Amino acid sequence: LDGEYFSLECVSQFSTFWDHTSSNALPQDITCLAADRMLIFASYNNILHAFARNKEVVHTYEGHKARIHLLQPFGDHVISVDVDNVLIVWDIQSEEEYLQVDFDKATFAVSAVLHPSTYLNKILLGSEQGSLQLWNIRSNKLLYSFPGWHLAVTTLEQAPAVDVVAVGLVSGHIIVHNIKFDETLMKFQQDWGPITAISFRTDGHPVMAAGSPIGHIALWDLEEKKLMCQMQDAHSTAIAGMSFVPGEPLLITNGADNAIRVWIFDGPGGTGRVLRSRMGHSAPPTKIRYHGQNGEQILSAGQDGTLQSFSTVHEKFNKSLGRGSINKKKSKKKGLKLDTMALPPITVFASEVAHQSDWDSIVACHQGYITCTTWNYQKTSMGAHKLRPEEFSKHKPIDIYATAVDITSCGNFAVIGLSTGRVDVYNMQSGIHRGRYGKERAHEGAIRGVAVDGLNQLIITAGSEGLIKFWKFKTKDLVYTTELSSSPNGILLHRDSGILGIAFDDFSISVLDIETRKIVRTFAGHHGRINDMTFSPDGRWLITSSMDCTIKTWDLPSGCLIDCFLVDSAAVSLAMSPTGDFLASTHVDDLGIYLWSNRSLYSLVSLRPLPADYEPSMVTRPSTCPVQGSEETCDEMVEYVSPEQLGEQLVTLSSLPESRWKNLLSLDVIKTKNKPREPPKVPKSAPFFIPTVPGLIPRYIAPEEENDTQSKVVNLGVLAQKSDFYIYLEEALSTNEYTAPLNLLKSLGPSNIEIELRGLAPEGGGSMEVMLSFLRMIGMMLSKKYNFELAQAYLALFLKLHLKILSSEPNLLEEVSRLSTQLEETWIYLQTLFNQSLCVLTYMKSALL
């Protein structure tokens, strides 16, 4: 995939959400972020970087010995604090340390930093002990110490008023404090735990917003000094940061649930509503599949219980279909935290675009749950039906659950397999049960996979007991049973080509043709459980991922492994775009969906098989922008130069166009047809100055009659010279090497070839020895079985021109008879091959009919 078919170019990771320009990636996860009017500062571990133009790293600051956890831009400087309680002031342009201050963790462990507005060269530090300190950075002096409230400070925020700062405490208290007079102006308390973020509204409304660890936001009225309203479940996890847009009623929040939201405050009561949002999974995705045939939408189910749609075109087209719920009305009343109606995460799902505007188009299985849910892609919500057997409608069994699901290509029916071996069919429009396969159950073991063909004629089911069964879709009769060598882990059907991919528990893969119901390919090479499979749109490639952290591409026509690479985290799910341009993958403990571009669409790619002892190389997973220099350069593909002859026993044709040899016998006819009716007339050239006759009256001199008669005498001196072809043939009589005259003849046009062959006869200046040498050249071509059509054409023209001479010369006649035997043997060999091929084709046509 990487280095062969899928490069690290044109890739995306769906964990970023805004209309933005992506920066170059840093080697590790960013742990701290800050910005001023020109640069963006980001740190990972103990290294700090500065980005310019939101893209490229322009400064790097190295000096901390521990992880950086606080950043504060400060004019021409930037302040960073690490977990070892070391504060460093950096000069932004020179990247040098301006000041370093070491604090004692026992007395003052820095937990927050703020530059108070209008306080020149001064910063305010908060501590885990609860005290505050005001420092002058220029003079490196402690100006004032605030005793604090004996509770750890979690955040500091500048209020719109000068000298006023909001202090968030670990107890949930918010202190609005005047640092000029060291007096508390007002005090608020939240019951949701420590204060995680504070922001002030600056559009004329005296409102302060405060975040909490459980995802709630409190809005406080600073004039009335009371709680104005609550925004509960703004995020499903802790509020990581919030900021009001200056001069606008807009609040931007983000949280650990991998979501960023913009809230607008334009309604009564002061509460906000979501204006825009970008969100991904808050837990790693478990299954991804492309939705539709345009390759622009990827459906993704995550361990957080949500089903989401991500766009490969732009993030603004992303959709969230929400979480599965047993009762949506009760879930809304209880809220996210107390929701006991939430369904387990989705393990397997199937979708179809046909009739998606009429009824539900997605059906999903949930982990350890017997009920399958339907989802509506158009309405971006959970569907109207819950599909389960009628006998389990009143009670939920503990040890029975849905394991496999598929939707017919028409979008009308859903086929569901259970852990008991039962397979049922439901109507997607009404949710009504439409029958089952087998008397009691379809398989003795658990269902490992179900698939419906493109015409709704067959249903293929795989059981853990090692059987693949083919059923009539309509009558539900068993048609055929195939016994497998091992227990299947999962199946995947490519409907267009009718090939079924089967993954086994012994880490092998087989490909079954559903027309002949035979195993046509078997692949072995993975050393871990096979997580997922996907076919290329044309059905030529089968791409598999395994717990051994490899992603392999198998070429089905040749039955060979053509690509393999390692990733640092095993791929859980794979999906190939219906247009063939991208491969999407999700990985263990990773929130993102990664796109790998198909290099074979825009560059020359070799399809050579990989050797059995091939050691795959580690490939860095793509990000929103590849790291400079980190992209591994693959070996340059050696351009394949085809030999003149693949094998000595193969009759090989030349690569010359037909115009160079096909009409050699018809040159006289062509020349007759192309002969002009009258000879071309040479235009009379006028002089630059037209001469005149001297006299009183200007008169031009009459042109003299030119002698148009041309000499008919032929220059015999030219014909007497020997051509290069003639010389090569003479030399070949002694060396018996005919490569040079043959290459020269191949480079000539039809007319020049005829002239060269005419010149071999004695009356044309040639000799019998040269004619014999030419016949031996043809014999060499026939014996080596290459340039077969050229040998036929050259010999035919030679016989046409010199037939009388050949019949009167015994040496030439003997050589011609030897050539006749060679031609007959070669033709009988070719005719036998042609007849065999025609016989096989005729049989296949009649057999298919």
C-alpha cells in the first residue's frame, strides 16, 4: 500500500474539525497550545515550537527537562512552565532563554499563569497551594504575594475590567478578585467539581461562563451576582477550554469528547444554542464502511456508541447519527450521564443507498445484544425499527446476540445472523419478520457472516462449525454446502464479481467463487487475528489487516502478495473507496480515520509479487499534513525493458508497425496508383530586379525560353557503389552473424527495402553469394523464431523479385527448399496451438450456455 499503491500524499485524519489550513505535524501529540497575534505556540513533552502562518515551524525552544504544561505569550517573549516547577521566559526571535525561575513545589507549585491587562512586564501566577504571586519579568522581582483561599488554583482569566481577575479553584469556587487592591469583589460556587475554564462575554452583557469536569457550563450574571442559567451536557466529558469571541455573542468550547462547538446566545433566558460543531468519536472506531458509490462519505461506528458519517471532501459535510437507545424519549429526559437506555457499541453494520430517502437504510448489530437497530441516513438519526425474533420481544436473553448483518442491494431486506446459528430476514420498510433459513437454525455454530448477492438470488452464510451454506433468497431452501478447512472468522462478498473473501481463525484467507462454489485462491502470511478485509472496486485486489500490525494487498488474478507494510498500531477496520482512490483505516486506541491514497491512479506502479521472505517496513500513519522528511521514499521502480524474445520455443513477432512490412508485395500497385498524371512543373523564378530595355520608353526584357529537356542518362557510378546492407551480407558469409543486416533492414521503409532486395541480383550489381547470404539470414530468423512476420514478408518479396534466378541456381534452390521445410514445421506448430485455443473457447461458450 505505501510505497507501492497507497502513498502518504493527499491524506486526512478525521480528528480536526474547522475550515482551516493544517500545519506541519509534530513528532508527538501536542500537550499545550497558546497563540499571539503572529505566532502559534505548541509544545510536546519538553520541547516548544512556534508556527508561522498556521503551517510551518519557524522557532524551536529547547531547555526544559520535564513536560511543559503551561504556556503564556508575553509580547516579544513567551513563558513556559514545566511539571518540575521551572518557569522559563524565551526570546521569541533569538530562541534564547531570557529568564529562568525555579519554584519550590512544596511552597508554590505553579498551576496557572496570566498576563494581567495593562500590567507592563508583569505576570500573575497561581499555585496548587492556593496563593498567587505577581512577578516583574524584566527585573526578575516578586512584586506581591496574595495569600489566596487555601485551595488549589486551576485557572486564571482576565475580566473585561482592568485590575480584575477571575480565579477558578479546585473546590468549584470562582473568585472575582481585584489584584490592585487585593480585595474580592464577588464569589460564586459550582457543585460540579473543579473549575476547568472561565471566559467573559465582551459584547455588552455582564456574563461569565465557567466549565466543569462533567461537561456542564454555568453562566453567571455579574450584575445580579447570581447564576443566570446552566448549559448541561454541553460536552459528554470535561470542558477543556472555552472562549467568547470578542464583541460577539459567540462561545467556543471544546472537550475531551473530541468535539468543538460554537454556541450563540440569541434567545430568551440567556442560554445558548449550538450554531456550529465539529466532532469525531470520543472512543476509538470499531467499524468503518463507505456509504454510496461516490466515495465521499464514510460511515463509522465507535466504542462510544455513536454512528457518524465523515466526508472525504470537507468536514462541513460530516454528520452524527447519534447514539443507539432503547427508548429515545426516556434517554432525552435522563440526559447523557444518567442514561440507562443507551445501547452497547455497534460491532457490525451494513448500509445501502437504494430507498434511503424512503425508509431506513442502515442496520447495525450491537455488542452482546440480540436486537439490531435501523438508522436513517437522510434524517441523521436512529431509525424506527428494532429487529429481533418475536419470541424475544418481551424478554432479553443473556447469552444470545446478533453477530452478522447485511442489506440487500435493493434496500428492502435485512438479513441478520445470531450467535445461536439462526438467520432471519426482516423488511426494512415495515420492520416485519419475513422468515428464517433452516428449520430451527441455519448452522450448528454461531453465525460468523452473512452476505446477499447483487440480484437477491442467493444468501451465503458462514458458521463457526466450518461450513459455508448457499440458500435461495426467496424460497429459503438450502442449495449447497461447502466444508472449510478451519473455522471462519468473517466473510466479505464483492457483489459485482461474485467472489467471496473468507478469513479464518488460523490467520489464513480464502477466496470462493459463488458461481462454481469452489475455493479459487488461498493466501497465508498473517501472524495474528484478521480484523477486516476489503476488495478493490474492480475485484482484483483483496486488502486485509491483522493484529500483527500489517496491512497486505493480495492480487487475485495472479494469486500473489503484491504489497505489505507495517503500522505502529494494528488496523481494526478497512474500507476501500468505491472509486478506488482511497483506502480508509482505523487503528487500535486511535480516534482518527486515516486515508491512504492509491498511487496506481496517478503514477507508474509495478505489480511484481513480493518474495516469500519479504520483511515489511514500518510506515508512519498519515496526518492532516505529512511531516517533512518523514515520508519514506520507496525504491524507484526499475523500468521494465521487454526482451526481443521471452522464450526460445515461443514464436515472437517484431514490434514494427504493419505499414513497414505488410504492403511489400503490393509496392508496384501502390506506385502505379500514386503516379502523377503529368510531371511537376518547376516554377520560373523571377529576378529581384526585372531588367528593362534601354530607351526612351521603359520596356521589360522578354524572358528567354528555357530548355526543359532533361538528360536521360543514368549515373552508373552511383549504382556501382555497394550499400551498407550489401556489405553486411558479404561479411555475414564468413562470420555467420546476421544481426547487423537484419537491424538495418528493420530500420528501412518499404521502398528502400525493395531497392535493397533488387540490388542483390547480379543484374543489379549483386552476386549469387550475397543472395545465398540473404536466404541464410531468413533461415536464421526462422530457426530462432523471432521477427516471424518480417521473415515471411522479406522472403515473399525476395521470391517475387528473383524467382527466375533462384530456379536456375542449384545452390540457391537447395537453400530455398531448406527454408520451405522450416516454414512448414513452424506453421504446423502454430496451427496446433491455434486449434487448441479455439477448442477451449468453443467448449467454454457452450458450457456457459
